[in-house]
Amino acid sequence: MMKERPSSKLVRGARQESRRFRLLVIVVGFFLVPLTFVVVSKPDAILFGLSGKLPADEAPASILIQQPVDKQAPVVASEKIPTGALGGDPKVVDDEADVKPKEIRDGKEEDSNVLSEPDPASGMTDPTHNKDGSGHKPDSEMLGEERKDKEKKVTLPTVSNYTIHDNEDPSNAKQEESSIFSGASNTQQQGSKPLCDFSNFRANVCEMRGDVRIHPKATSVLYMEPEGSQRDEVWKIKPYPRKGDEFCLSHITELTVKSSKVAAECTRYHEVPAVIFSLTGYTGNLFHDFTDVMVPLFTTASQFNGEVQFLITDMALWWTIKYHTVLQKLSKYPIIDFSKDDQVHCFKHAIVGLHSYMEFTIDATKSPHGVTMVDFNRFMRGAYSLGKDTAVMLGENPKVKPRLLIIKRHRTRMFLNLDEIIAMAEGLGFEVVIDEANVSSDISGFAKLVNSVDVMMGVHGAGLTNCVFLPQNATLIQIVPWGGLDWISRVDFGDPAEMMGLRYKQYAIGVDESSLTDQYPRDHEIFKNPISFHKRGFEFIRHTFMDKQNVKLDCKRFRPVLLEALDNLNP
């Protein structure tokens, strides 16, 4: 019998190995086909465990937009309204605090792409830090940064029992989640109400009640739907109340608000509601500080009496330092810087965006709990501990002189005959105070000055925003420059002043009181029909009627306005 050749054994071995390999390929293929189907059709299925939760440190930043969206769902992607449609929402015309600050580069001024910067004249800038970590931070910087603590349980210095639990203690976190959010169904729920309201022409607002999870790293806000719910909503919102202003909103971080049944695990739990808003926009101009942030923030957050957590996107630290007195009155808790936070915050009530209506006003018929501009005026006086609640009442034998504050300007819309105006006012019995409306570095000091007077007057501009500090029944006098600006001046300051409980007088200068007569002949169209120039756009109006115009009051013509202001002080 012949022995089998070694080569035959090798051939048979190779064939057996080939069969085993083919079998392995078939088995692996059966596994890969369904896995591929799952990955393609539902990518989130491989990210979430059976509990429907994802550890925060593993959650992808784009996790929300990876989920398929039903075409029938109310998907809103950065809803835009043409600026021309905003006929009732004019811009303030002012240049003393430019909303587009300039940067100095190589000895030349350049327009900055960053909108939210302090007025260059104010000296208010973000604290600087060296690369090695040196440099001094002011104590007030803690408004924008939560204090870091090595302990697992950090108790914030507030009057309420508000506690934050870090993710270092998972057992405690799960227990907290169970105790806080298992009872969410017993609280006021969302019901069938949509998560967001985009019907307001000026501001979009989302409000949720229930299990709300805010994940700054993913720029997302998730409303957790109960089992069996058919809600499927995805909204895109930029939380700054300048709806339709594409230039402004291009600098605002867009957030995704979404209903979902899956979400990252909570790493911080909050017993108080959340309010999310942005600070970039046009802040840095005094008027816009109030019309875009202060008034809307008061309208939205005052209902909580300080028991509310602010989360700010597009943080401007210098701004929070400047207005820390007001912010601390509205919220007892350190502000969370949205852009620097990597936690998953869980709330039972959250508001994204701020309620806002017309310029520098509150619509009491629509505002939460019916707050008004009278309430806002009272709040501002209380925030800065201003002692004068009402203007002086003179009577038949006045014992004190009424005080008149004249807002002085330096660059544009200046009073060219200020001494003559002062002499006339003093002749009528006023104690005249002259000051600039530069409150960038010392709001408290200027607020006290404004609150001490009974009449305040100035040419149209952001400085008149300080009327928020005037006592009740005081009079605001606005001098309107030449150029057909009566309506916008009335909307910007006249209506808000009267809504705050102040008296208001508007004085439109004549041709002979304008310095434009030094630039154009008297028969020029700019004097015959100034309204015709408005069709050239806001920038032309600002450049022509604001930046290039000063005022020389006709004291004889203006005198009756001051006399009427005096009459307002008689009971």
C-alpha cells in the first residue's frame, strides 16, 4: 500500500480551511446585514441603552439632529420675517453708544464683527488673562462662571435650599432623578400646547413644563415625552428679541428645542425654572441694553421672584458685570455660561427666549402675570435703592426748587446754545443740573442723579433711556432733530415714558434751530420734504439727520414747554 503524499495532505487541509472560512463569512454576513440596517435606519439605537439614556460624556454634540423628523411635525428652521414688515418696530436712532464698535488694528479703526461690546468710551472691557494664567479677575466675574468645588455636593449661597449634585456621585444622582423627576407627572404639564410660540412679530419663545433637559454642549433643549405620546416637534430658535433682523441674529447661537423619548442622563438637577437668552445682539448701546434685554428679561423672569436660573448663550461677561445689580435682583443664582458648560441640566420648567413686544415697552395684556412698565420703573428704582418715588409737588408756596436735568452730548446732536437754555430755565425757577448720559461705568451713581430730578430733557438718543430711573409723575422732554423723526422718537421714548407713569413732552425743532442750515441751502429738498429721504434707508437717515446735525434751541419757542413741565408739578 502506497503512502499518501504530503502534498495531498496539504491540499485537503487547505480545502477544509477554505470551507471553515466560507462558513465564517456567512455567519458574519448574517450579523452585519441587520446591524447595517439598524445603523442606517435608526442610528440612535446603538447609542442608547435599554434605559433610554446616554451618559453625558458620551453624548455626541449633534445627537438631536441625528434623529429622523416627521415631515408633518412643526419643524421651524430659523423663521425669518422681512425687515420691511416690521413697520411698528423702528430702530433707535443714536450714535453716542455705537452698536458696531470699532477695533484698533495697526493704528487704524476697523469695524468689529462682534456686536456685543462695551461702549469704547466706557472703559468696560472683559478682564484680560495671561497665557500662563496670571492676571486679576474681579469678584463680579463670578456672575458669569459657577464656582468650582471639589466636593461632590455643592450648596450655593442663596436664601433657598437649592443644591447642585455633580456627576461624581452616580448613585446619588440616580436617587435625585427618581425623587425629583418621577413626580414630574404630578406637576403642571405641557398638555397639547406646542413647545414654542412663533406668532409674535418681535420675539420667538419656547416654554416647557415637565421633564426638560438642557444640554449646552449640544445646543439643545429636550422636552421628555411620556410613553404613548405622539408629539414630534423640532424647533430652531435664536433667543434674542430682534426677530427679522438678519444682521443681528447672524451673531446669535441657534438652539434646537425638541420633543423626545430619549436623552442624555441628567448631571445637574434644578428645583427652580430656567430662562435661556443671548447677550450678543446689539448690547453695548444703552437703549438696546434695555429694549432688547432688560425689559424683556424683567417681563419674562420677574414672575419667579428671584427663584429662577439664568443660562446665557453668547456670553458678554463685561455686560453681566455692568448690570450685576439688576441681574441679582431677578435671579438668586449664579449665571450659567451656556457656551462653556458641558453638563446636562434638568429642569421641571424652562423658557427659551424672552417675551418682548414693541420697543422699550411691555404689553400688559400679553405679559406673564400682567406686569407693566410701571412695575418695571418701580423695579429699577428698587434695584438701585433710589429713594425718590414721586416728583416734587410745588403747591402755591413751593419750599424747594424743581430740579431739571439736561442731558449733554459731545459728538452729535449737541446743544449749541446750552448757556442760553440754562439761563432761561433758571429764570423760570428751575435748579438746573447738567450731565452726560455716560452710565457705562457707574450706573448706580447716574441713576441716583436721574432719580433726584423732576424734569429731564435731551435730544433724541440712547441717553434718554435713563428715564427708567425717574420718579413717578416726573416729566421727560425729548428734543426731536430735524428730519421727519417725530414718529420714531415717540415710539422709542414717548410711549414708554407714559407707560411708566411719567409725563411726556415732545419738541420738534424747526429749520432755523438745526445746524443743517450750515450745510444745505434753505431751498434744498432736505428742508422742503425731509420724509422723502427716508426711502434711502436707515443708514442714510442716521448719517444725514443724526451724525451731521446739532441743535440751537429757540428759547422763546421752547419756553412754553418748560412752563408746562412746571404746571405738571402742581397738584
